[in-house]
Amino acid sequence: MRRLALAAGTALTLLAVSACTGDGQGSANVIAPGAPGESSSPATSEQIAALAEEQGHNAADVNYLVLMIEHHRQALEMADLVPDRHQREGIDSIADRIAAAQGPEITAMESWLEENVLGPARENPAYRNFCGLEGDGSHHGGDEDLPGCDLDVDHDDMPGMASDEEMEDLEAAEGDEFDRLFVELMTTHHEGAITMAEEVLANGHDRTVTRMANDVIAEQSADIARMEQILQDG
């Protein structure tokens, strides 16, 4: 199990309203209007969460990206083994396609989280303990000024992930044995990613995350078909 300390916030920079003080210093606060005759007050984390879910991302979007980043990283580890071990023509092309697609996708997903979750959390204390994920709000990172939510990223909770033993077997294999095991493990891995993408399409809100998920489905479905053809061609 890998534990990630995920700094928390909402997707909407529009919520991070900057209020200027008399000395010219800006402070980011989210204000909740009061009832008629009552003064406004800082919004609670629950109110921020409700606004974010209504207008931007929700927990499903954030959870999908955090888990898919880890999922992609294992695919890249598997692809890195190909050059020194494969035998069949075409396996190397599959590995190159995976690296070319999933490396940039990790960067894009990390950028989305920075822009829509981590950045707003750093800038606005009102975002503390809101990340759209399960968590107790405790922080285990090195910067005590960052709000955070703990997220356990467990390989067993992600469909298609290869076990440590399977990764060791793949690393030890060569030639045709490697090719067959690579196709078997990577096909299962891709099928798991497609399942995750289909789930966020059903449950997520954010349009960018939806586009990313559709890209995963299209790319990895094509890879599965290509790998099957390579084995059939002998």
C-alpha cells in the first residue's frame, strides 16, 4: 500500500475570492452570504464542497485522477522492461505507444490536480480539509502550512494492477515467454484502466476529466486489439 498526502481544495478558483486589507495585503476567503438581516460569514468546508460539486469537479473526478496516475506509472514500469527482453516484432511498438501516451497523461493529470485542488488549497485556508475524498484532514507532508487529506492508494483497490510477484516474473522473463506474459499482464492492466474510466464517466462532473477518461478508453482499447493481433500472428 502506498500512502499519499494529498493537499486538498475545490476545483473552482472562482471561489477563492481575494479580499484586500487596508495594508494592501490580499487574503483569500470564501464568503457565505447570511440570511436577510444577518451578516456574511466565512463559508464552511461543507459549503465549499457543495459549490464545487455543483459547478466543477466532484470526489469521483479527483479520486479517478489520483488513482489513474498510480495506475499509469505501473504501465510505464512494464513498458520500460520491453527493449531488453522482447522477441516478437510489434511488442516494442506497443511499449513505445504506451510510453508516448501515458507519460504525458500523467503530466496532464498532475497539472489538473495542481490547478484545481492543490493550488486553491495552498491559497485559501477555507479549503482546509476539503479534497472531495475520504480523509481526516491530517497532514503528513513536509510543509505544515498546507492543508491535507490522507489518501491510501492501494494497488489491490485498482482493477488490473499487476502484483509484486507478477512484476518480478515479468522482469525475469525473456523472449517469447516475456512477450506472452507482457501481453497478458498489460491486457489485464488496460482492461482495469478502462473500467476505472467508465466509472468516472458515470459518476464524475468535470469536462476535462471526462475527456481524459475517454482518451484512456480509446487508446487502451486499441492497444488491447494490437497486442492480441501480435500473438495471433505468431
